[in-house]
Amino acid sequence: MLLNEVANTKTIFIFRTDKKLLISENGIVSKGSWEYLGHNSLLFETNKQTLLLKHSFADEHVMAFKIDGTDGFLFLRNAAKFDEEIYSIERVVKFLENKYCKNDLLNNSFSLNSHGIPVYSETSKKRIFNFTLGRHDKIYIFFADGISGSLFKGYATKRYFFYHSKLGKKYCYDKDECISELYKNKRYDT
């Protein structure tokens, strides 16, 4: 099942052994194909588009693929392995944090980047609108130590910001600073 932020869409991928792909979107089925290309690369082909994906993570519950040439990820969950309906990326991240990251935190086995924060991955930008912020892009950040959060980029201002636990909306100089400040706020509540 594809994980996306559109709650009204349920997309199920059925991978057949003959490299055929069935895609059910709210019960409407289309056909495509899939092919393993080697070097952790997978090709999805439908009548709408062709995607080249690089394997990032997999276990019996979740698979994550990086969309080649972008910062975006495609998350798939094994619908047969979850007892509850999990449609949002944030809920799957919480599940994975509980399963894997708590042990990593105890062992401190994650590595730090050049800014002194744990390495991280991020989703592609999602354009959203609300009456308070107007039009903006939202990006989910997942740190190796299990901390996660969201940062935003204003559509008109092009400035990055996040929601500080004490100060509210906090603007940053650039994306790197915003990610670093987001982590410090989540980790140390500063």
C-alpha cells in the first residue's frame, strides 16, 4: 500500500511473479509492470509514468525507495502485516522508531553529519495551503536517532521555517540551518 498524505486515496500495489503490477486506487485497477534492474534499482512502469527507484530500507512491514534524481521517497507498507490502518508517513515513522530506533538510542550507534546532528532523510516537498500560513511547501525530516519533524518553505518568501516548541514559528537563514535548529529543538527543547 502506497503511503501518501492524501487521506482520501488508498493505493494498493500487487506485485506478481510474472513482473506484472496491479495498481488499485480506491478500487479502480490499472495495470503496469515492475522490473528489478540490479544495484538496488527498481523500475515501475504504468500507463501514466515510469519511475526509477533506489532501495533505501525494507523489512517485513515497510519498504522505502528513493525516487532517482530527486529528494523524494516512495513509502510502501505491507498491508497484511499491520493490525491497524496506517495511512500517514508520520505514523509509519513512529512505528519504525519504536521498532528500531529505541535500541539505537541506547547504543548510540547512529552517525553524525558535519553539523553535529544525526544523519537524516527527508521526503519530497509537498505543496499545501492553509488559511494561517497560506501556500507553502512541507518537508518531513527523519533523523537516524529516531527524532522526526517538519520544516516548511514559504511559497512567496522562499524562506525556511519550523515550529519551535516555545517560540512558535521560527525562520532560518537556509534549509541546513532550519534542519539543524529543528533537530536541536526536538532533541533538547531549546
